[in-house]
Amino acid sequence: QVQLVESGGGLVQTGGSLRLSCTASGSIDSLYSMGWYRQAPGKQRELVAEITSRGNIDYADSVKGRFTVSRNGAKKNTVYLQMNSLQPEDTALYYCKGSHYIYNYWGQGTQVTVSS
């Protein structure tokens, strides 16, 4: 089993910044990809950013140029999301996701609220 623990959410004003962190632990050496998804009330969960162990990165169009995803740690088992120029539409519950072969693992989520 793999556990993902997120931190770093909170309340910020429009234009502000936050940094989310997620650390994976458990029975596998390394996750192939790690990333962030978000879900706003009444909307479907959507990809925010994802990074593979080889460094390939994918961003949602809505966050390109504002958010930066990175991985760190001895086994690259920590993923970060630096969020700048936050807008009210970025308000959502942010989930960390890790993938290994056919298995997907999710964190519990951390709330990000951007006030106008």
C-alpha cells in the first residue's frame, strides 16, 4: 500500500501564492508519476499538473505560467505545487495523486480558497 499525505493549503487573497506538498510512503520504491488534481464544488475532478519520474510534465491550460510542479526526495517521493497569481477560480479541494503501473493512489485532499 501507498499513503499520500498533503499539506500547504489555506486561504489566500487574489494574486497571492501558496505551495502544496505531498509525500508518498509505503511498500513501493518509487511512483512513476505524481501530481495534483482539484475538485471545486459541483464540478468534476480535473488535472492540475503531473510529473513523471523522468521529468515529463503536463499542466492544465488554466494554470500554465502560474503554477509549477516539481518532485524531490531520495526516491522522488515528494511532489510540490507552487501556485502563484492565484485567482478565485482556483478555489478547490486539491488532491495529490500517485501512479505506479495500473495502480492509482490518492491523498485526502487539502483545501485552497482564494478570496476576491
